[in-house]
Amino acid sequence: PGIEQEVDNTTTALRQQNEQSLVLKVCNLKDGDSRAAFKTTDLDVRTYKRIKMFVHAEDASNENFTDDGDLTIFVRLGSDFTDNYYEYEIPLSLTPWGSTTESEIWPEDNHFDFMFSALQVVKQQRNLQSWSLTSRYPEKGYPDGKNLIYVKGNPDLSRVKTMMIGIRNPKKLSAGSVDDGQSKCAEVWVNELRLAEFDEKAGWAANTRVTAKLADFAIVNLSGNVRTPGFGSIEKKVNERDRETTLQYDVSSTMQLGRFIPEKAGIKIPMYIGYAEEIKNPQYNPLDPDILMKDALKSYNPAEQDSIKDIVTDHTKRKSINFTNVKKVKGKGGKNTKGKSNTKARIYDIENIALTYAFTEDNHRDINTEFDNVRTHRGALSYNFNNRPKSIKPFS
């Protein structure tokens, strides 16, 4: 229903493309047993809100042994097939033989159409109850009263590695159950597995840069940028957009401290100072990457939330101060009668020596690193003597 077959426009005569479905045939499926088809993949579905699929089922026993609700169909999304997954299960409504309308062949009761947030809510409920991660957590009747959601392990919708579609013959749990506990035969068609309603919430970004010159004493540079979740350049796909709030700024200045000393002293003190900081606040919980951080914080009391926010923040800070080639230069001396300078270079002059010192401190912390601090000190002492050569012209 609602699906139009694609048309091949590359040929002279327009023709409809074949519609491909996955057919699952089972017979003698024992009570409590299941069979499934699977594939490996690599998807990040957090940008989408829903998953949909059409399902058709009919009795394959030729004796009408299978009734509505005797079998269920499930979709499993996870990091693996058996230990970390979400599962959504629907009781199957069978289509009577001879049906011809779309709604009878693909009954609405069989449609997969659920929000990914429903899976995440069940996982959060499981976590609050301290349920074992090695056991399936059942949540019957969520969200619509009859369908089932299961969670096992620690599945992650940001890295869906496996997908499975299968048929299950539910186990008869009590003598009074309507389940007859018999083996079943059925033929099931699944069609148009698709994601829907991607998150179109846009983020924003801003850049700034300022350069100021303070006479001949200093040059100050200031730059900064902010980006929020959902921001991305025009060529980026939806799932390539930013998933964190990033604040970054950098302040640096080059100064000539020798300006504060009388010029006749000839002291040169170039200094560079810099301070940079980058703060990244994740949109999703880094330890549970398909749960929004704002939802994850709700499981903590207000006194703990500030600590959690501090732990998940990716914070980098850099400080530096450099003094490069600090030295004394020769003053302006007079000239003799031959026009030469009276300031004579000597091998022991203090002007031949230059000092350099640099200090840098880097601090970093993130969800995996409590602290990573690096302090670097570098120093240099240089000596440079240039003697004025004596000119000898024997044949002048």
C-alpha cells in the first residue's frame, strides 16, 4: 500500500522494475523455536526517527493448522546476533486464500512502524532495574499493547553491525494458554524495510577573528568558533553532521618588553604568550552512544548531574610563554676621523650572547582520560661573534 514501482527510464519502452521481497518459508517450526535471515552491515540510524516494513503471512500447512497470532515476526538490530541487540516482535495476522486487496494482502496489523526512541526507553528502564546484561529484558505491550520489545547486552544504534528478520513460534508457557503448543507452517513475505523521518533539526556555527596592533609594543590576536549539534556544510549527509557542541577560542600576543626600558640600554626582550581552550559537550552519552545525554542525565539526581557533565566533557587547554633571543644590542657610538665607528666588537662582549626560553603546558581530559598533563620547558643559550676583518691590499 502506498508504494509505486520504480520505472526504468533508460530504455526506449518504459518498463517497471521488479519489486524484490524476502520470502521466509517455515514448516514444522516447533513450539518455542525460531528461524531467521540475517546480514551484516554498518549503519548509524540515530539521525532517523522510525523504521518501517510491510509483512504478509499465510498458512502453508494446507490444513489451516495455523491461526492469527500463532506465529510472530521479529526484527533484530544489534552489534552482534546473539549478545547485544534490540528486538521488536509482532504477532502475525494471516491473509486468507483468495484475498486480492492491498489491505488484506499486507494487513496493517503486520506493519513494522515504530520509533527508535521506544527501543531506547526500554533499555533505560532495563538499566534502572539493574537487569543482567546477559539476559533478554522483556517489555510486553510497549508501546501499543501487543507488540514486544526485547533488549539484551548493550546494543548501540550508532553502530548497527547486524540485522535479522525472523519467524518465531512462541513457547506455550501455561496449560491455560490459548497457544496449542503445536508445530506450525507458514509462508511470510517482508518488503520495503526502510528508515523514515530523519531528524532535520539544524545546528548553527559562528567564527570570529580579531587582530589588534598596540602601537609598536604588541600585536594581539583573538579567534574563536562555536558549533552546535546538527550543523554541517552543505555537501555533508545528514548522518555526517556535528553531534556535539564545540566551543573553541585562542588568544595570543607578541610583545616587545624592551620598550619599557630606556632605549640607550639597548635591551631587546621579545615575548610571546598564548592561551587556547577547546570544550566539546556530546549530544549523546559517550558510554551509551544511542542515548541522548539529556535523557541519560535524568537517571541521576541533581547533585550528581554536574559531576557527570564534567566527566563526559572533552576538554583541552594549552598555555605557552616564550622569550626568544633576549639580548643587549650595542649602543650608537660616534665615528672617528676616518668615518669608522668607535664601537669595537670584542669577543667577550655581552652583546654576543642571546637567551631563549619557552614554556608550554597542555591539559586534556575526556570520558576515557581522567587527566593528561604535559609541561615542556626549553632553553637555549647562543653565542655569536662577528669580528670586523682587517683589509690588506699589498698591490694597491
